[in-house]
Amino acid sequence: AVVSTQSTGVVYLRHEETGRYVGVSTGQKMFLRTYPKKSRAEPFFISSNRLVSYTRPDHVISGNRLRKVDAGVDSIRDITDDQIWLPLDCAIVSTKTRIALDVVDDPITKSKTIGGNPYDKSSTTQRFNVGFSSPYLLTSASLRKPLRLKKHKGSESPQGRLVDTYEFTDDEKKYNVVKFRWNAQQLVSGRGKALNNRMEFQDYYYKFEDRTENSVAATDCKIMSLRSAGFLFATKAQLKVGTPTGDNDRWSLEHQDMS
């Protein structure tokens, strides 16, 4: 059965340590390897936290190979025996400005909230656990707390208007959970507001045509298999899932316009 290609966009997986791209070997078992040339890279789309081949939409990444979806499966969401992948410890970076999402002090409440700063690969506050598919929580890897929205109408800004109050907190009584999704390469909240290229929420609802200005990429991530709790890593061009050594388990998702 062919799986639906409804997706959050097409991406390539680039290995941070070597700069090589994930592709498929020529053998019948379709093992995944890394290749120095992007022309050998396999494009993927993401559905229900599965990595699905764009050129073979009835194949998903399962361990270190592509595996064909069983006959009779009509939807990616129905695939219960394939691996689910989670991106952890990612930097969320604007492709236009190279400004990264960061944990900053709110100038009004002095609490920990989101902001933007120039991308610094070594910064621990610029690391977040996200999701491949919506909806997901935006969790600070350094604070180990999700972003939440205060339940009242907002805080008063220096200009005298009420603004939403976001904070990284575990407080479920005073704050509502905020869930995010990827849409046209943008990071969009459940309230329909996208982050701009300075990592500020837009005053208006998400627009598809803003993808050039507001495109962001999940960079330098660890990719964990929910089934095995192992990490995807590369060694000598071969992909493996398990316990990595060094920094060979870091990946970036490069957007690709397939139109």
C-alpha cells in the first residue's frame, strides 16, 4: 500500500560531524549509509514521527534501513510496528538570519521565556526537545521544562498593552500547555502564531507565503528511536542505532523545495 505523502515538508538528513548525507545503498536490503555528495541523498518527508522516503512513499526508516510498509496499511498512523523517531537537544535556527531560539529572561516578569540570539553551537540554552510531527511540546533541554502560556489575559507591556506571557515551567495550575507544529518550514504555535526570523511571535496568524522570511531548521539534533531508546549515528559511512561514541550522533534537517 502507498502511504499518504501529506507532510510537514521534505528534508535531507545531514550528518553534522562529517557533513555527509543519508542515502540508500544499492543492495536489496536497502541499508542506509552516508554519502559525501548531496546527489546521493535520499529525501524524506515526516508523518506521525516516522521518516518516510519521498521517492519510495511506501518505505519508512526502520533501524538502519528502509523497510517497505506492510500491504493493507492505508495510513502512516496505522503503522504500529515501525520505529518512531524523536529529535532531541536541537538548535532551532532561522535559515535567513542565523538567529537561534534561546532561553532568555522576560523583561517584565523576569521569568525564563523564549527569545532569539545569534546561533552558538556551544550554547546549552539554545537546545530544545521538539517533535517531527505535530502537535508537540517545546521543551528546554537545559531547564527540562516545557514552554507554557499563563492563563490570564497577559502582562502589561511598557507601551501599556496586554501581551501573552510565555514561560518555561512545570506549573500546570497557572499555565496552559503550548503545542507546536511545523508548517511550511515555520515553527507555529497552537494559537496559530509563527515565530519570525528574530524568534518573536508574529502579531498575525501564520501565513504560508512567509516561509521564505520565517523558515527555521532543526540543527545539530540527536535523533532517538522511541522503540529502542537508541540514537541514530554514523560510523565509517554506516548508519547504526544504539549508543554512539563522541559526536557522531548529531544530525541537521535541510529543507528541500520539491515543487
